[in-house]
Amino acid sequence: MNVKVFRLNSGEEIITRFEEHANHVTFKDPAILIPMKEGQIGIMPWLIYTKASQGINVPNTFIAFSVEPLDEMKQQYDASLNRGIVTPSKSVKNTSSPLKLTMD
């Protein structure tokens, strides 16, 4: 299953496995990306108090856009599923953004 980062109209950025449908996208194992100190990004399961990991249908009208994550971000997402908030421990160089993915 593919992994993408979805920007919702609410401003939330969700990294997730997904299935596209005519009027909605089903997020599976969604995690929210959280800006942390010093340009770091944390990954935390989205709606951890629910069964959202089994799949949540998000109407297309709630999605602003979607993009492919950096390979390092995808690897960190795969490693962090269902483990709570994760702050990666190594730096990811992305010259197009002032934010850096780091892992401690």
C-alpha cells in the first residue's frame, strides 16, 4: 500500500497508507506530523484513542493536497507505527524547506 502525506483543510499534516475512492480517501495507520523544537518533526498516531488505524474515510473535500514523503520520513513512519510520538534521531537534508527531520 502506498504512503503519502495529506494536508487537510484544518492544517493537519497526516502521513498514512491510503486507498483512493471516488469521493473519499481511506487512511490506514494514519499518523500526524508535529513540528518540534529546533526544526524537528515528531510523528504520533492520529486519533490514537480510536480505531482509526483500521481505516478512516476522509471526504475529498477535507483534503487540501497530498505529496510523496521523503524516503527518510517514510522509513521513520514505518518504524514508528503504534509506538506513540517519535522524534527521529538523524538529520534529513531537504534544501527546499527550513524544517529538518532529525532522529536522536
